[in-house]
Amino acid sequence: MRAPTLAWALRRTLLGLVILTVTISCAAWLLYASIDPDVEAAPAARAQPGDPAISTGTLQP
């Protein structure tokens, strides 16, 4: 059995880096796509510091 050459090791390293880059890019895109811009822009969605529902943990009618 022959020992691996430098070219083989470099090709395997490049292939591993490409797979890693594609995986991380797809995960980042899925995370970005899951954020709803309408919810982020809605002012009512943000809790205010003096909100009684935050301090007591109950909802007001």
C-alpha cells in the first residue's frame, strides 16, 4: 500500500473546507430566512420595562 501524497492530502483538505463552507452557509441562510421581518418591525411586539405583565408574569385583561 502506498503512502498518501501531498497532492492527495491537499485535495482532501480542500474538499473538507468546501463541505464545511457549504454547511455553514446553508445553516446561516436558514437562520436568516427564519427571522420574520414583520415581527421584528412591530413596535407592539417589544416589551416595555414598566409593563406589568413582565414584572408579575401574568397577562392583563
